[in-house]
Amino acid sequence: MLTRGKVDDSGSHHGQKPRILVVDDERAIVESLRYALEQEGYDVLEAGEGGEALDLARHAAPDLILLDIMLPGMSGFEVCRVLRQESAIPILMLTARGDEPDRVVGLDLGADDYITKPFSLREVLARVRAALRRAQTAARGAREQEEVLQVGEITMDLARHEVVVREEPMALPPRQFDLLRAFLANPGRVLTRAALLQHVWGYDFTGDDRTVDVHVRWLRQKLHEAGSATTIETVRGVGYKLGA
């Protein structure tokens, strides 16, 4: 599975420069792109054939790939197809062909954009910036979705550490907050006492699973008092689940 490093709002790995992988077997093109990208403040990796590009993409986790279609060995189309099964990394296809079929194939395989040779470096830089902005916006949206959990009339804002039930705030101590978070993240799924102990109290907790029962009872009572139709159900002999 292709993984990417943590990218902040500037598009960089942990605050570092955004990393661009340039894939082309024409040395002059690689060198001109490298120079232009480095002048803009990007880190640049390069590959001259498809297999090498695939390995670099998987292990170096670039923020964007400039990918030529005509490559020795594995084609750019094939590299794009494989990577798109593993990652949402932005891919801009480079092609010497201007005909529509190649553009359509690249876009159908999941490429984000295409650039036809010969190209101006200003155009390449503009498209790189635009693709990185789109990727950053999508990443922020995903993070914001992850920070808000909602099941029925229960909403939990993780960033603000707030719980709202039927549009009214509900105060919870830390253990019950973490317990509710586990249930909201797994609606309808049965969570064993052992799993809840590990999630809320940690692997080094030395107590027994009756601790879970006590906190579930308290949390269940608070949800009932708040008028929630969504409650914590007991699954005998197994654990608990969040259900309507």
C-alpha cells in the first residue's frame, strides 16, 4: 500500500518542502523540470522508467508526480493505473501526443491533469500549484470529517472536545468522553470489554472489565437523561454496541 507522509497546509511533509517526482526518460526534460521546480522551492525526485517510478512513489511518498506516458518498460498509463489503486496522490501526465484518445485514457485511469509537450515551464508550475492546492483542500476536508462524529442526535466535536445531544451540550468526564467516542466511531458494531479497556484505559491498565460496565452504565444514564433515542445496548457475553 502506498502511504504518504503527513502533509501540512503548505503541502509539505511535516513542514518540509513539497516533494515532486518527475518521471521521464528524456534527460533534457528532467533537468529543465528539476531546475524550474527547485527554483519554486520544491524537492525533486526523478525516475527514467516505469518500474523505478513505482518504487520511488511507494517508498519516498512524493506529494505529486509528473509522469510521462512513453516510458521504457512499464508505460506511464500502467504506472498511473497501479498507483491509483493504492493512493490519491496527484498525478499529472506528460505526453508528446496531442490527440484526444491519450488524454482520455490518462484521465480515465485517474490522472488529475495532463500536459502536452512541448510545454512552457510556467504552465507546468501553474498546474503543479493548482493540483497541490486541490489535494490540500481535500485533505483538510477529510481531517475535518474525522474530527466530527455523529450518530443519530449525538454529535461529538473532537477538536473542541464537545458533545451535543438533541442540540444541547452534554458535559462528560474524560473517560466517558473517550468511551462515547469509541462507540460513535463504530456505530452498530459490538465492542468487547477488552477492546474498550484498551481503547479508553490503555494496554497497561491493571483493573478488570467491571470498570467498563460501571462507566457504560453512567454514560447510558446520561444519554437517557439527555433524551437520546440512540443508546448503548448490552450484547450478552460479548460487550456493548451503540444502537437506536
